[in-house]
Amino acid sequence: MPDERSGSVLSSAGFDAAWCATDLGEYRACRYTYERYPYESLPPLDSSQFTGAFQWLGGARGLDPEQVAKLDDLARDLAARNLSLPQDFVTFQTSANLYGSLDDVSVTCCWTDISQPLPSPVEPGSFLVRFLRDQQDCVIWYLYLRSSGEAFVVHSHLDYEYEYEAQRDGEETESDLDDAEEQTAAILWCAPSFEEFAHRFWIENRLWHAVNGGDPARLEPPLRDYLRHYAPPEVFA
């Protein structure tokens, strides 16, 4: 399970900011399967590459008809709430070659699981859309959508689809959806856009393989630069 919220900072979106991930070998320790790392401790990313085209992953090629239909249904549901999906998310999730890429690279067996819109428990009019989850639900990632058009990525230890279903059915859970303070603490901001989230997730999971049995010195430059943020200078001398 992720560790406590210590060290997190408040993001511009109004939630504490932290990155939830596993270790990077000796370069970044992890006490459990996942840990929450202060967002300001992460290597910076070049925001100019996040154009919505996913060129760093080869670009989008072709459409997956089944995914197009699913995303169209989701978009209509959101439109009825005066909300919309960010285009980078649509591009990725409907692309024949990009869809499932995060599942393929995940070292903790995370898998794509897109939900219907789920009401934000802390902000009326805003909604969550789950898109990725750990195989044991240690952490779940969501798009957070606001009526202003703002969209960013958050994560939580709570599966809000289950939480709302349990509330509707009168079942007891460990979470109180009516406790705004508790729910605000359960949601953490982790990326300003879906593409930036996907890029950092993709980099870190590839790095995990390199530092756990591979040769970090043979990594391609962008991955070496990312790891250099954590590594002593002599590693890449």
C-alpha cells in the first residue's frame, strides 16, 4: 500500500500532489509495492513534447473500433453533464497501437479499466473517470474533470465506482463519502495532463527493468537523463 501523505505539496488544482509508483532499484527506494513520492522530488519533464500526438511513443496509428465506440459512449455521458474528455486521452485510448501500452509496460501488472463518470466526492459538478488500476487495487488512477474544462490526473487508494455502488446498496465501507476532509485526503494530484502522466509512467516502468538486472548505462538518452536525476554522477561518467 502507498505510504502516508507526508511530504506532499498542494498542487494548483487544490489537491495535495504526489507521484505514486514503485522503486527504481538502488536509485529510488520503495518500502512497499508502491510509495508516494513528493511531486517536487521528481525529474522535470519537457512539456513541449506533450502535444497530444504521443510522438515519444511512435505516434497514433489507426483506430480501434471497439475503443472508439466505448469512448463515444463515455463522451456522450459526460456531455450531458457539461463535461468533456481531454483530446490526448481520447487519442491514446482509441489508437490501435497506443491503447494498452501502459498495461504492457507496467511492472506491477496495472491494467486499463475505464469507468463511467463518477461524481467527485469533494466538488459538486466535477467528475472522476477511472482509467488505470493496480492488479490488487493498491492504487487507482483517474481523470479529474471540471466543468471549466480543466482536466488532470489524480490517484487514490479508493475505487470510487465500488464506493458509490456500496453506498447505493446500503453496504458499509471503510470510507465515508460524505466526509469532505477524508475524501480530499484520499485524492492526490499527480499530472497536469494524461499525456504527461502516461510519459512518466512509461519511462519509470522501463527504467525499472533497466535497473533491476539491466544496464542503465546503455539506456537511450531520455531515460538516462531521467535516471541521472537520482543517480550519483559517476554512474554515467
